[in-house]
Amino acid sequence: MVNSRSLLLLVCTVMVVGAISGSDARRQKRPCCVEVTRQDTSADVVGETYRQQAATPPCVKAIIFNTEYGQLCADPNAQWVKDRKLR
């Protein structure tokens, strides 16, 4: 027969496992760029911030800008990207 102490331990264990699983879901990585554009789309870029993404397959090396349509994955070697980063 299950005593109240065992039941309490089981309930606590389930709660801890649930909390840990929930925090993993919140820490999921952002989607990454798997391809980049060299086309000058600087007119679509919103704001002055960007982030760099390292090449870690399947992700490719990219500079990620924000646009009103979402993320823009740009080739870090494209001249317009270099010019935009210097602003």
C-alpha cells in the first residue's frame, strides 16, 4: 500500500520534472539562417541593430537584420552588409 509520504514524494518529483521540461522549451534556440542573400535589401532593414550567426550546420554564417517582415539573413561578405554594419 502507498503511504502518504511516498505519494508526496511522487507528486514532488513529477512537479520538478515538469518544471525542468518547461524551462527547456522556453530556452529553445531561435531558428537559424540556412541560406543568405547578397542582394542589397538595406531599404527593408528596420533599426540599427543586427546579430551575427556562426556557421554551425545546418546554419550558415550570416548577419541577421530585422525587417518589418521578419528576419533578413544576409551574406556577411556582401558590400552592402559591410556598409550597413559601419553605420
